[in-house]
Amino acid sequence: MAVFVLDRQKTPLMPCTEKRARLLLERGRAVVVRLAPFTIRLKDRIGGAIQPLRLKLDPGSRVTGLALVRESEARDPETGLVERLEHGLWFGELAHRGQVIREALTLRCQYRRARRARKTRYRAPRFLNRTRRAGWLPPSLQHRLDTTLNWVQRLRRLAPITALSQELVRFDTQALQSPEISGVEYQHGELAGYEVREYLLEKWHRTCAYCGATHVPLEIEHIVPRARGGSDRVSNLTLACRPCNERKSHRPIEDFLQRQPALLHQIQAQAQAPLKDAAAVNATRWALLNALKTTGLPVETGSGGRTKFNRTRLNLPKTHALDAACVGAVDQVRDWNRPVLAIRATGRGAYSRTRTFNNGFPRGYLIRHKRVHGFQTGDWVRAEVPKGKKAGVHVGRVAVRRTGSFNIQAQAGTVQGISYRHCRLLQRADGYGYSFQLKPEMEAARRAA
């Protein structure tokens, strides 16, 4: 993974390799600024030559892929064609907490409604200030937009980014509901069918609907066969491996799964699942594009079908970060097998100072001050425990207690009851949790094993 570099005046320079960063730190020419993403600042340099860097985004309902690539061009000596090459420098996956926000707002709404029904002191409903500004988004969707823009601005402060790329259309719901629609360019030619196929892979979790097989070639299968009047609507499509597809053939699904009523009910229910993830992405895609244009950088857009086509053509594993690298016009992607920084939006705490029962009444009170012995929940710490059952080195996100006995959320699991005396601060809380994922090839080998 590339290391971000700043000069003496904190101006971003070209990222360097881990080996070069290690040498600069050992010789005293640089100091560490951040651990995630790892950033150093040079002591003896101001300015320097830069190369074209592009930040590519693959917005998703739950996870957004980030890819920082260096662009170059290569000309084929025989044909004279110019190929667009991308060299992967840094990859990240940003996990949103939109569902958590939605559940918290729903719970607050239930508490207020219960208070109004109990004829006790309550917050009266308001009706005169319900106007919404133009472009308003629900808080769960606004969070996806804000966190994505936040990381775009962060990376711009760490690297000399000269261009942006965004996957504008994840799933075209109109094309999903009416596959015979015309007039959409990416639905014709070599990209035909990629939108529907990619959506089905996401919806059915890349497994055979009938036998649950994974890591095998999957085919699009009609739940109600076309020979019996079935349509090509996405609600009538599923995925099946070749043996299951051949055994089912043109038989009705009720006949095919007559001995498995539970599986039959599950498939029928999942086939009618709403397009909420597609709706969430479609509701924020234009707002994100307009916000990216305000940065003053050129913004390239591409469809989800184009992303899937590029990834399949280049034979890259399926990850959110590599999907981001395949957004837009791409001829080749090099240096893609790198570790990925997993970024999880955790928030900065809550205003509520109590824990409540299911009915909303308090059952416990939280401390009034965020910091305990100089630490606060969300700090990244390193704990070196000399002896005992928890002896060893634990690095991760800390959860503080008034007693000084902390919990550390390490990558291997949560370690409880660590004294603050053993903790050393590495990085202050910034509303995100960090962990490192294996290289895509290593992760694929681990899953296969």
C-alpha cells in the first residue's frame, strides 16, 4: 500500500512506497502524521514534481469503494492505438452506517409517540416548521453523501489528485423492470445484459438459489419458465448453477421444489424483494455528482454495466475497491493486488446520556465527560500488557469506562478489561474505525480453503 507524503508546508506530494517511507523515518527526514491512512511529513523538502492521479468512486448502499490510481498512456507500436493504463496506489472500502441512523430515528419516533399517548409530559408535535430545503435527503442517505465527500476531501489533502471518476448509475431500475427498453446506449452492443446480471448477483448473494453452490458459474434462470408464460422482469429471474438449471428445465418451481416447501417460500419471497438498495444509490448519485463538480476537478462518470464489463474483461476479483478501479474508460489496471484499508463509519458518540429499556425509560446513566485518563471512545491505541491472561500487544479502537478499565476492539476480536496504564495513544478518534484487509488474491485463496 502506498504511503501518503506531505512536504514541510503540508502540501501533498506523490505517494511513495513503504520501503522508502521506512528509510525516511529511520534517517530522521520525516515524521508520522497519521496511521490510517498512513501519512508522513518531510522535514527538508518543499514542493516537487507530481504525476496525474485519479480518485475513483464506486458508491454503494452499504459500502463505497475508493481507488487512487496513477494514470499513464501506452501506444501500441503495431496498431498505433493509445491505451489508458492505471497503476493502483491505494485502495479503501468505506462502510456506511445509514441503516443504524434509520433505526435510531425510528426508535426516537416510537419513544415520542409513546410519550404523547401516555398523557405525561411530552414534546408537542410541530407542524409549522416542516418545510424542507431544495435537494433535501433523508438523514440515512445524507450520511452516505457526507461521508463520501468527507473522504474525497481528506484524500485531496493527502495526495495531489487531478481528476475524479464516479460510477453514476449502479442499477438502472427502468431497464431492470423493462429489459426491452431502447435508447440507452449501454444496453446495446457488448454491454447488453450486464446491468441485469450484476443486479442478480448482488440480490442472490452470488449463490445458486436451489442448491446454494458458490464459486461456480451461475446462469440466469426464469422462476416461471418462459415456455409457461414467464416474463423477463427482474422479479421473475434468479441464479442457478448449470446442473440445477438443467434439472428444473421448463418445470414449474412448485413442482420442482415440492419436497422443499421452506426453500420454495424463501425463493418466492426473495424474488419479490424491493429494490431499496438500488433506490438508495439512485437517490444520492446525482447529489454526489453535483458535489464532486464543486471541487473544480474534472469528473468522469460511468455505468454499473461498464464497471462489470471492465472487471470481467480484466479478470479481476470482485471487491468494492477493485470495482472502483474499473469505473469509466479503462484499458488496463496494474498493481491492483494490494491490501485494502477498511474504513467503518462509527460516528462521534451520541447526545443521549442514558441507556433505556424497550419502553424508553432510563435504566442507566452514562458519564458526562468523554475523556477518561486522557482517552475517549474511538481512539486508536496500543496496549502492551506485561502479564496475566491478557498479556501481549493489543492494537485497536478503545471503548473507555469511568473505572479506567477499557475495552479494545482489535482486528482479531474485542479484548476486555485493559487498564489505561497499559495504553498508548496512536491516533485520536475521528468518527471512523480502521482495519486492514488481505490482498484480493490472498483473500480469495483463504475463502476457497
